Amino acid sequence: MWAIIGLVFISIMICAIELPTLWKQKLRKEMVIFFVLLGMGFTLSTLLALNIKVPPILDAVEFVFKPVSDLVFSFLQ
């Protein structure tokens, strides 16, 4: 429970530090990317704090790029 409260606090602090600069410079696309990355990091950290098994990211990368790799190698042979 304390770990999740700490994660929420840290996420709020990161937003408090980064968002005013992005808002003043009117960097809307960067704010969207900021929230997406912060949300992904917060979600993964929360899952780890709750001891929920998270599959390795390399499996997802391999799932996406393996067919492309096989296609390229079939053209090269």
C-alpha cells in the first residue's frame, strides 16, 4: 500500500515539475507523449509493487518483429 502511495506521490511530483514548462511553451504533442509514457511507467511500477507477474517486454518485441524478420530473410535467400 505504501509503495503505491509513493508511486502516486512521485508521479504527481514529476507532473508538477514538467507540465508547467510544456504548458508555457504550448507543446501539446509533447504533453500527450509525456502522459502516455508516465502512464505506462506508473502502470508497470504499480503492477510490480503489487507482485503481479509482468511478461518481459522482449517477448512483445519479438512477437512484432519476428514475422517481419522472417519475411526479409526469405527475400534474401
